[in-house]
Amino acid sequence: MPSMLESFIPRPHVLERDRVAVVADVAKTWDAVRHLDGYRSTFVRALFALRHLPDLVTGHVGDLKAALTPHATIDDFAVPGSDFQLLQDTPQKGFVVGAVGRFWQPRLEFHHVAPHEFAAFEEPGFGKIVWGLSVDKRRSGGSWVTFELRVVTTDEASQAAFDRYWTLIGPFSHAIRTAVLGLVEKQLDAIDPANISLPGDLIVPAKYTRTMGVVVEAPPMQVWPWLAQLGCRRAGWYALDRLDNGGEPSANTIHPEWQDVKPGDLIAATPDGRSHFGVLMVDPGRALVIGSPSLRKEGPPTTEVEPDFKMSWAFVLEAIGEDACWLGARVRANYEPSLDFAVRHGWEALAHRAMQRAQLQNIKSRAERWRASPSPRGGEGTAL
């Protein structure tokens, strides 16, 4: 299902999304999002004051108090006849706000367009911007909140002017969205991935656990093939290839011959094939769990000497609506404490953290590349 903003700007020049997970259910989350007051954030108020400074200096705004109202909900911000208009408002799903104008000029200049004419507006010399917040139910409880922004211009000259403007303003725009979502997390309680149950948790009664995750702008079944082919002598680990794949670059394409992964399989952990992970759980589109070979319930026996701890390594996909997902990775380990192990484990944990972060980002970039679309004027486009 396309995002709510896609019907207004289907092929944006700029597309940015930020997402957070909260404990509250969809109904409570929607009520909070729909009536959220952005001016509760001191940071947001300061950024809006900075944006109005040229108008104040030139006398186009009466005074700072008039420019910065004491509150800024959607109903304050997008009233009928204002520069920004409420284009869509779907209870317990999301809303879309949009405007047409020349945003790149020192003094903001808007062009009023009726909501039903917004999508078709193409008069040269303008830009169109839409942004909105939407709410999706989490499979295991709580909600996902997405803040999405789309921008397109109506001709090449306007795009060039906008690009210069966005180079300066873009980071501040993102900072505002981050601050707004921070208010949502504070009000509705953010979900800490480290505290949620994930597939594979019961395999190892862990004395050590670490969870990391990243949002991927692709549905779970478009991310799954990259997970299914993990491993040395296969697609690699998508992390730091010189360290964990013998210098061989990890795959940049899907390989059908490596997709049939099943519980009991052995996956080479090192390029020489002397060390392996056992496949402990497979749930296509949702979870792949690998770990100590002796923990396998299926597959041929292995004479590999087990390390001084048992471990599992879970890769989990959680859908966010129908066009995105959370990709999480959790390591759990059970071991006998010792000074030697504590020293060695400390260094290994630091290395794993760096490589896990790289791995998640590299899987994300590969999966999102498959959803890349051409730019509005036929250029290369940017992966979402």
C-alpha cells in the first residue's frame, strides 16, 4: 500500500522518513499525534524563530510574538486559507499537510492551491511540499509512528534554487522532525528494542545479550533474501569484508542457489570453512536464527569443538505498515565466567558492535536499492 503522501507527490525530488516505536496502542497514539503541539519543544520554537528572522527584519511580520504563536498543533498550523493546508485527515491512520510556493526565497512566498488541485499543479517556478504523520500497529503490541516529507519542483530552474536552499535548511528540517518524534516518544513511552521478546530468545538462557536494529524502507519479504544467503562461502556477512569474509566483497545481488536455508544447516563462519554456525530457526520473512552448532535440533552431526560459551544470533524482521520494516539483530550468549574470558569477551564485544552496525546498514542499503525510483525528470533517482 502506498504512503498517504504518494497520491499528492508520487515522484518526489526529496523523500525523507523518520520512524519511532511506542508502547501505546493505535487509538491512543493517533490521538496524541493528531493533537501534538510542536511548540512543546524549545528546540522547535527556536528553529521556527530563526526561519522567521528575515520577515521580522524586513518588517513583514508585526513582531516575534505574532510570528510565534504559543502553540502549534495541526489545527493551528493548517487552518483553511492558510499557506499550509490539511490535504488528508484519516482517523487512526494519518494526516497530510501541503503547500505550494517558492520556499527558497529569503521571504517565504506561497501560492494558494485548492486541496483537490494540489496533485495536478505544475505551473513553472514553484515547489510543492507535503509532510505528514501516520500510525501503524506493531505486530507484538504498541505502535509505529512515521514522519514523512516529500518535495518536488515544477521546473529545472526551481529545482536548482531549491537544491541550494535545501543544502542549508535540510538538516534543520530533519532536526525539527526528530524533535517532534521525540515528543511522541516522551508522551507515549518509546519501545526499547533491548527489552522486547524476539524469535530465538528461548534457545539460549543468556548471561549476555545485545540488540541492535535499523529501519529499512522495504517490506520484510524484500529484505529476507539478503538474510537467507548470509555466510562465508555464500553471500558474505555484509559487514567488514576484510575482517570477516577473507577480503571477498559481500554479494550485491540475490543468489537463488543460496536461498534454501533450513534448520540444521551449517553455515561457514570463516572463509577457510573450519568454523561454522548452525541454523537454529527459519521463519521466512520474519526471522533467521543461527548459533552454536551443537544447539541444532536437525542436520548431520559435527565434530567441531564448541567454544567456551553457547550463543545464538537472531536476525528479525518486523513489518512497519506495508512498505517498511525494522531489521533487528540480537546476540545471546551463555558462558562460564573467567578472567581470561572477560578480557577476551570485552574486545570481542566492541568489535561485534562495530561490525553489527556496519552489517545492518549494508543490508539496509542493499534492500532499499531495489526500491529505487527515477527522479521526476528521468534521472538516476535515489534509493529510499
